[in-house]
Amino acid sequence: MKAAVRIQQEDFSQDEEILALKASSRRMGGIATFVGCARDFSEGRDVSEISFDAYGSMAVSEMNQLRSDAIAKFGLLDARIVHRICTVTAGDNIVFIAAGAEHRVAALEACRWMIDELKLRVPIWKKEVTPQGEAWVSSHP
Amino acid sequence: MIKVLFFGPVVERIGKKSLEIGYRADMTLQALRDELALHYPHAFEIVCFFAVNGQHVRDLALPLADNSEVTFMAKFSGG
């Protein structure tokens, strides 16, 4: 089984990740997921590609800590975080987050919290390629 | 020797992914930051996070050990 926290170039399968999450506990009654994907428009400009750079070892360490923090904070039964580090185009998957809990509220709140925290804590940077040139993204709405 | 790593937008402003800086016994993260900022002021305009050996550091007074891996990072934008 793949690790619950990963950075990788290749795309991920949401079905496989959810199956892995479910396999961790028979008490799981609610699973919330978030998929971040590439858009073709940002800040008023067309975007043809998005590329990512990461401090890989620290990113994985921070994502593991983030998962542990979420499990403790929300009483989750399990959680998974996968982030792609590659070049993507519109519609491609970027990040997958799943939170599994006994009930829906903890799963939903934890999923939202994990993606918000990932943007603040995990050393990954996004560069957009536009007709006007390339630009590193500094905001994280 | 201190190994200094750069990523993403900081790499573009510095022009390289890493540097090696000679270790001094009294070296702090602040001293290293100030020394590099003199040489690469444009890059350090966007540096807002620091890591030593892969761990976030907020206290720039942290003394550095020989063979440390130090990273000066811009605001993150993953996800």
C-alpha cells in the first residue's frame, strides 16, 4: 500500500486513496476529500502551465506532521495527503487530501483545515506560465 | 561548512540552487542571513521563512552547527 503522505510526479487515483483510507478502520462513517486542480485562468491572465518546486524532504516531513496534527485535533481515524511536484495543465490534479472520521463534521472540518494549513506550512512553490511570461505565485487564497 | 539551499522564486533571483559557506564558531542564522542578503538583496526581499536541517526556525538568534543545512524560503504557494 502506498504511503499516506507523499509527493510525487505522477497523477494519483482518488479511488485508490479512498480505498486505502477506508481500509484503515471499520469505524469510519464519514470521509471528506479535497482535490486541488490546475486552472487555465488566474489573476486576470490565461495560464497555460503550472509548475511546482519543493524542498522535498521538508515538505514530506511537514505533511506528515500536518496529518498527525489533524488526526489529533479532529479525532480522525486516518488521513491522507498527496501533492504532485511536476508541470501540469488545466484540469490536471495537483493535490489530494482525505480525512476519515466516525462522523461527517470532523471529516469535513479536518479536510478544510489540512488544505489551509498545507498552504501555510509546506515548502512548495507554484509558478504559472502565461502569455505575458512566467510568474511565481505568492498568494494562497 | 554550511550548506545553504534555495527553492522556487528564490532560486530565480539568486541564480543557483545552493551555496556552501565556511563555518564560523559564533555563526548564527541571523549572521548568515545578513551576510547573504548583502550579496543577494533582490532575493532576500522575498525571503520570509527559514529552516535549519529541514525544520522551521523562527528565532534568528539560533546558533548554527557545522555541517548544518540552512534554507531561506519565500512564501509558500502549494496546493
